[in-house]
Amino acid sequence: MRIGLLTEGGYPYVNGEPGLWCDRLVRGLEQHEFDVYALARSERQEAEGWVPLPPQVGRVRTASLWDAEDDGVVYGRRTRRRFAECYGELAASLCATAPVGASGIAETTAPRAEGTGTHDQSAHEADRFANALYGLAELARDEGGLPRALRSETAVRALERACRAPGAHRSAREARVPDLLTVAARLERALRPLSLDWYGDDGLGAVDLCHAASGGTAALPGLLARHFCGVPLLVTEYGVRLRAHYLTEPDSSPPIRFLLAAFHGRLAAETYRSAALITPGNTHARRWQERCGAERAKLRTVHPGMDAAPFAEAGESPECADPHTLVWVGRVEPAKDLVSLLHAFAEIRRAEPKARLRIVGGPSGPEGAAYLAHCRNLAAQLFPDEADGPHAVGSNPVSFEETGGPELPSRAEAYASGALVVLSSVVEGFPAGLVEAMFCGRATVSTDVGAVVEAIGGTGLVVPPRNPRALAKACVALLRDPERRARLGAAARARALELFTVEQNIAAFRGIYLDILSRTPARRVVLDDTGEPLPFSVPAEAHVPGRWTDAKVRAVVRGGPAWATDTPVRATAARSSEDDGVAGSGGPGGLGASESATGGGRAAVPAAVAERAGAAVPVWAVEGARTVVPASAVEGARTAVPVSAGEGAGAAGPVPVTEGVRATASISATEGPRVADSVSATEGVR
């Protein structure tokens, strides 16, 4: 099948955040074709280029989120009025929305009539936001773009009117002009995908499935592809965008934080509502998604896949570790709380004088560099250089190192050097570093944050965050008990190899892709030799690799007055249900379509379910599939088709077909009581 992979600041850029995960996914699913649609976050990211792409990547289309180029589109009076209405509705839906409450439903402080529940009000605001969002997208498609309009005074005034309107939230009413300008600029950047030319038959309209590698702005092209072309959307999140907003906007004013949180919350809710499936990377992210309105029936947890090969040698030789060394590996930043770790190590040294601590990792940005300098100064104060004798050179028991040098050429070497791996974070998503330590067979002591407990299970010790005394007590207990360390390390390695490998991640998405396509109506039609469409000739099984027939059929994509030719899509090889031993059995994976071996096997026609019908009847191809046309029963209409009695079924006489349908249909009843009469029809099919 053809997958449209949607990324923001990630794959295929060299320094992209989820780039490694996406690259492993694309290379592992080599039987599919991938089109990558990437949003760049910075000029530096674009300048550093792409990673080497595998042959299954058909094309890459990129767009920038960091520059503000003028599209040159000038709106007329009517178009400006249309934009003001849509943008005003979107702003009003944000100003009337309070932060997500404890019940998981966004609440509002606007007065409500007696008996009107919060859920009804939230649903109304969600529909209001969605209508405004798609209205702006349709305006961009009709007029050529939105960047100039989103940066115009009209947008700022519409946002101001929404904030000053009766019933607006208190935080929105407190917004001042600088706040409004900041929010308008941030919304323009987030809504920039609305103006892209990605949604035609030569873009996302031609893919079978859109897979967003994250939520937020990255999923917005998938929403528009679904809105304009009916392409199903799959959303994978290892970090929820709304949570990231709360963590990265602590210094903004309350009106800015409120309005941007409302936008991200509304966009997340619309993304989850429109997605066919949502795959959180861990239970922690799953709880956030449910809190933002995701339905539990759509959620499937898929743990991130990590390459275990670089850590195999360390995992198979745990005896090489120094029994007195503790190791911390990661990016140095305030959220990692190395200050608490250093205070905990001071207590560890009092209980175990031979203990040493290796902090391995570089700083994350200017803030990380300042934090690293502070930690070095604290370590020098807590642990003065010690010497074994009067003529020896003193050394500090705490060392700050980075991988890539002669002593620690890789992260695997860092984990292998110690008997115990420590994590002291106060904020954490999925602890990838902890999983790497598990691959190395090392016992771990971690703080209970994010998805830490889900990752380690019962294979490590967990303590509360910001509690140096508890952290020190757990570390001392394992340093004094080597047998327990060995047992926990072996269990941790077995758990990591079972749950967090690349192979299990790829296998999960392979099944998810087929599951979504099996429940998605075919959006392409197959043409016969005369150029006429063959209805229902591309069932879901056609996307499964296998043996096809009739190489001359041509496939086209719906979406315009003319037929846009595309890669041929061939019908599945027909076969009889008698060969399977089960009447009406489906294709691979139980996708549920029926096939027939009559007429030379020119086509296999799946069953169609009429609207509000109780069941489905398989439609069988006869006489080379030249006279097979499905009939459609419109709602409430009494429609009948000629029925031929199969084995064990009673005969039924012919009855007239619905007026206006130029078709002849043939329905075959299967064995005995397993028949359910349901008709389906395509209007105007010859």
C-alpha cells in the first residue's frame, strides 16, 4: 500500500526528533511505498539535510514552519469577510474553553441553561472549532493560501473581539495587545499547513493511509487529507503535544498560556475524533490522550522499537561491571534533577565509601550548559578531591563525561561500566535510556515519573521524585546485594527484549496498517479495457502482497471531472469458497471479503452492506464479471434484486430493481441459515 508519512521537525532530517523511529519503521516495512511529508522547524534543520533514504520512499515533500514568506495572495472584500467569519469562530471556540478538567472534558465558565451538561457544551465547542478549521482550509484551497490573512490586522481584531465577547473565559478577557499579537503569530505558524498544496490527487489524495508521527501540527495535513479526499488517518504519539505545551510555556503570561493550551487541546480532540486509530507509545501518553477526548476503542499502545544489537555484548557479560560504580546517562538539563542525584550520592558515600558516580551526557542547549556548570560546582563542594595517601593525587568520586572519547566510545560502554544505573528525573516521557540499560542487563533505580514504571515493570527499584534520601537508600540496598542486582538485571534484559525491540514495533504497525485498510472503503476504481469502471473491484485484500491477475486493468483516483491515471491496481485472484471450506471466507487476516472463481476469475467482488441493513450478502462474479453490478438500497426504499437460491436455501422469484438504477445484480445465497438478505447499490453504474 502507499503510506503518507507526516512529520514535524523529524524524519527525514538528520537532527529530527522522531527521525530514528521513522527510519526504522520505513526500512522494516519494505513491502509498502512511503511518501514523506515533512514540516521543518528551523533553518538549521533544513541546512543539515536528510538522512539516507531507502528505496521504498517514493518522494519527499517539505514545508517550512520557521520562515514567514509572503504568499502574495490579496483577498477581495467578500473573501476577507469569509476569512473574518471563520477565524472569528475559531477564536471564539478557544476563548470559551477552559483547561481540561478532572473529568477529561474541557469545561467552560460561560452561563448555561439548567439541565445542559458540560459534555453537550464541550461537544458544541468542538464542532465549532472543527467547522472553523475546515472553513479556513477550504478558503485556502479556493484562494491560494492564508499566511498573509493570518498575519493581518483582521485576524488580530477577530481574536480581540472573541476575547472581549460576553461569556469569554476570564484568562482570555485579561489579554492585552502584546498577548494578542503573540497568540496570533503562534496560531499563524500552527495553521500554516492549511495553505500547502499537498491535498490533491497528486499528493495526499493519492495515498492509501496517512500516518502522522506525532500530534499537533504534524497531524493537521492528515486531517485535511481526510476532509478533502477521505484518506484514513493513523496517529502515533510518544509525547502528547498538549503536555509539551504545559512544560515549555512556563514563562508566558496567563492569557497566552490559556489561549494556546485551548488551541492545542481543541486540535488534539479533533485529531483523535477523526483518526481511524491512535497508537500511544506508552500508558502515560495514553492517559493524556483519553483526557483530551480520545475514545478507548481507538487506542492501541505500541511501545517504541529500539535496536538491541549495540547492547548485546554488555548484556551477555554482566560480570565486567565495576560493582561500586553508579552510572547516569542522558541529556543534562534541569528536568533530569542531577542536583538531587548528587545529594543522594553524598549519603551513598557515607554508607559505601568506595562508591563512585559517572554522569555521562552533554548539555541540552544554553540552559543545559548552565545547569551542567552548576552541577560541576556542586559536586566539587560536596566531594572534595580525595587521595589514597599523602603522596597520591586526589580525585573526585563524581565524574562528568561524554560518549565518543577513548574511555566511553558508545552509550553501551557507559552502561557496561557500572553495576547500577540511576535515573533521577522529575519529568520524563518514555525513558529510552532506561530501556537501553535494561538491554545491557543492568539493575536500575528510578524515580516514579512518566512511563518509568511501565517500562521497567518489576525489574527495578522505583522511588518518589525529588527525594534524595529514598534514592540513596535504594542504591545502597542494591550495592550491598550483588545477587539481587544480577537477578534484576537478567529480568530487565528479558523484559526489554520481549517488549521494546524494533521487530515488535514493525510487526505491530504492519498489522495496524492492514486493519485500517480492511475497514476503509476503496477510494480508487479499476477500469476495464473499454475505460468503464468496475465497481467494488479493489477490496482491502488488494493491498496485501500476493498473486494478481489481469495486468491490463487501470486504476484511477476519484476527485475531479477527469480521470487521473495512477499505478494500476489489480483485482485479487478469484477463488471459490469451496476451496477454503468456509462459505464467504475472507482473505489474509480475516478481512471479510468474498471471492469467486467463476468466469475465468476476472474479478473478485466484496460484499457491500446496505445502509441500516442488518447483515451482508456476498456478491458473486458471473460470466467474466461483465454483468456484476452491486445494487444499492437507499434508506427507507423497498428495493429488491433477483436472487438465485443456493444450496439449502429456498427459491425466491425476481422482483423489480429500484427505479433509476441502470444495473443488473446477482446475489447468491450461501448455506442454509447463514444467509442474511442485504442489498447494496451503486447509482448510475452500467
